[in-house]
Amino acid sequence: MKVEEILENARKAFKLTTKHFNNKITFERALFLGWYCNLKQPCKFCYMATQKDKIRDPRKARRRLESILAEAILMKRIGWKLEFISGGYGYTAKEINDIAEMVAYVQKCKQYLNVGVVDLDNINLNVIEGVVGAVETVSKDRDWICPGKPLDKIKDNLLKAKELGLKTGITIILGLGEKEEDIEKLLNLIEELDLDRITFYSLNPQKGTIFENKPSVTTIEYMNWVSSVRLNFPKIKIITGVWVDKIPMISPLIMSGSNVITKFPLFSIFGTKEAHWIEKEILSTGRELLGTFTDIDILAGKKVLEKTPYVEEEINISSENIKRVEELRENINERIESYVSKVLKRVV
């Protein structure tokens, strides 16, 4: 496709997004549970694959529960929705269920899961809004790049989730060797699964992987994928992620149909010049930003965020998990203060 066509499609996509999603842009962030993946054949682009042989005790690579819940509380405070609960594979259905219940409880809203094939028969569906499948790429080399994530199993899991009344989505990483003609494969997959949302990431090449010295996706290519999805599926939620070295991509992606910006290392750059730049990129498109990347007083809890994407829901979880949260309150608050203090030391 010629550049002129991509830019024209972006213009149309921007209008469609405004029509179906108003003028709002939000931040989201994946809530990671740990840094170990137990897949025998991990994805060839992933940081966790480079750490697998270095971790002798996988349980020590898991985050403490109070840290997970503290981050969830802070995300709500600053108006960043949790994109999904995620992390390395290797958690039991009960562990996933308990964490999902407790995160939903402290946030007072349902959660998305991106934890592999979800055991939907043993999850409290009352705290789950949706399930996300880590498709990662639709290129011809997908089975080689992601040997531990069979596409058929992902699709079956998403279709079952849909039957149970849950929302569904997938993740796609651009920069893994996909071609422009693969866009049609993605569109067919979205239609087949009747997806509610899609998350795009630009590859952040990891040292020690085969993609270490490979270039990532260009801005024009990224725009082409996003606008193609928006034009074919006007009501789908599109989440786009870029790394700190690709901040100038943000405004073109919003202009191409993105609703949500994700992926940034929150606590290490909150309130910095990069965070201000990110907000400026968003606002330059004429969109209204919900949530903050720069307001220290909101992060510190000194004032309340006026405009938030959060809508509180009635959350019912087991009495055992309520007890666990309450018993951890002091530790959770200490972790919150620790996160905030690290930011304050850097920017104040």
C-alpha cells in the first residue's frame, strides 16, 4: 500500500474512532505476576526466554502478593486501567483465580486475564471481564516463533470464553517478520473470533534473543495495521504499545484509530520529561486524556483524579481471599509508599 493510501486510511480511521469512542484516550498497563515462563519452548522474542536457565527456583521469580495489590491500587489512583493480569506461565487455576479475585476486590472492578489457556471451569467468572490470547503474530513463521503457544488452543479458549459471556481479545507484536499481506490474516482472525479488543505492541528487541539486532516496525507500517483494523472493525477497542524510544509514534497511532496507550515502564519515568512528552503527544491529537503520567500529587494520594476511566462494580469474592487482603493491608500500604517514594526521589 502506498504511503498516501495509509495516511488517507488513518484519517478515516480517526473519524471512525471519534464516532464510536468519543474523544477520550486512556492509559493501560499489564499487571505482571512474575518473570519466569515454564513453557518448554518459550517464544523466541521474549525476555523471559533469556532468563529461563538463570532461574533455579521459579517461585522466587514471582512477585509478592502485596506488591501486586499495591500496584493495582496505584493504577486506579492515577487512572490507568489494568490491560490484563499477565506473567510467565506456570500458575495453577486456583492461584490465578485467587489473584484475580483479590485484584478485582481492591480495584472494585472486573479484570482481563492473559495467562495462557485459562481454565474457565475453575475461575470465578464474576470477577473476570475478559480473556486475552497471546497470538503474538500472524506471520507464516508463527509456529516457529511461538512454539509453546498453539494457535488452535488459544482460539478454542477464546471461543469458549465468548460462549460464557466474557469479552475477548488478542495481542499482536509487530516487528516479528510480518508482511503487509498478513494484515488480511489478522482481519480474518478477528472476524472468526468476534473479538472485542486487540493489543498491538512494537517489538522491543531483547538482548540474547534472535531478534536482538533486528529493526522493529516503522511508524508507517504500524499505522497501516492499526488503521486497517479500525476501518474493518469500527467498534473494536484498539490498544497500542510502544517503548520509551518510540514516543513520537504515539500521535500517529492515535490518528490511526488507537483508543489506548500502553507498555511504558510506569514508575521509572512517572513525572519525568519523557512522561510529559508522552502526554503532550496524546494531547496534540486533540483527544482528551483520562488518567495522568505526570501529576505527583495524585500519585502520592494528596488529591483525587477528576477524570478516570474506572467505573466501580460490585465485586464478590471468597471470604478467604477477603481475609488475605485485609491481613496484608499494612504490607500493601508499605509497598504503595515505597513505589511513590522512588518516584518522588527522582522527580522532586
